Amino acid sequence: MSRPAVPEALKRPALRRAKQRADALRADLRRRRARHRFAAALTALREIAPADPDPELLEELRAGWGDPDSAPAGLLAAAISHFRAASGEGVECGSGLSTVVLGVYAEALGRRWWALEHHPEWRARVADELARHGLRAARVLEAPLVDHGGHRWYAVPDELPERIELVLCDGPPADRPGLELARYGLLPVLGDRFGERVTVLLDDAGRPGEQSVLALWESAGLRWSSGSAERQFAIVTRD
């Protein structure tokens, strides 16, 4: 005896569930491949640190990290170069791939790299990556955005070093109306910790807001030059 036909209305939920399971399996497979790709590239980076990496290796790390908004290879290379040239500790405004990469160099140089992060879920992701790869020389600190007497910027954690020689400034977010000057707060909040040879790498320096920030910093005695046309950042130093 032939089986009765299954009504189309009953098929659809089952098909949807099957498609959802298949999509979830494919997404999990992509994540696993990206994680493996990233781990392999990070192992290669640790093998050459503290020497300068090839641009291709930095691009491989970006591909494995999987965030198109992560720091471009040119900015990563500049941060590595300036961190190698410094003798003190480095601080990052925001966190992400750059935190992990600079953590490798902090490990190789016997120094520390600190990242300020206001977003709890993102901080947890970056901290998990550091822990997964055993990078103890870098830490991502919880730093909510608070008012500093007219400047809304990161709260300063107790762990942050008293003397800073390098800052990678890619935060707080400044890409929405009303937030254009969000990164200005670095100078009034942390300026008293800057060493005599401090260098600040300001990402997104081609945007109008960051141009205004640079002008304000310049009026306070800092000077800057363009760092890259790839995704423009500025190299800021003390006069």
C-alpha cells in the first residue's frame, strides 16, 4: 500500500528546520576554518617576532580574524615598528586583532600591551583570544565611557601604566553624528602619563572629526604627519 502524500503545509516547517540546521553546520565549519587559519598565522608571527612581519602575514591574520573593520595591515605594521623602537609600555584605545598582534610583540620584547575596551561582549571575545593563545603579555581592560569634566572618554583602570610611550588610538567610536571628537579625550585624560618620546597612532585620520582632533592636539604641543594612504592614520609625536 502506498503512503499517503504529506500535505505541503506540513512539509514547510520540516524543510525550514532542515535548512536552518544545514546553514548552522556551514557557519560552524566556516568559523572552524577561520579559527584554524588564524591560529596558523599567529604561530608564524610568534616564530618571527620581534622581527618585522611580511605584509602578507598580516593580511593572513586579518583574513583569519574575520572582521573587515579590523586594523589594516599598514597600521599594524606601523604599531609593531613603533613598539619595537619604544622602551616602555603601550596602550590601545579599543581592542581587537591589533591587541592580539601587539600581544605577540609584547611577549617577544618582554614588555606589556594594554587595551581599553568599553564594550563588554567585545572585551570578552578579545580576552578569550588572548587566553586561547596563551598571550599573557597583553591585557584588555574593562573601561566604560565616562565623563571627564566635559570629555566623554574611557574610565582609567588602576592597572594602566603610569608611563606610556606608544598609543594606538582606534577608539572610542567616532563614526556617528555627535561623536566626531570622541578621541580627543586621550590627551586631557592620559596626557600626564605620556613619556618624553611618546608616539600616538591615530586611526581614521582622514575623517573630518579626526582632523579636528589633530588640530586640537597640535595646539596643545603635539605634531603629526600622515601615516598611510591605505586607510589613513596619523603619526603624532611630542614637540
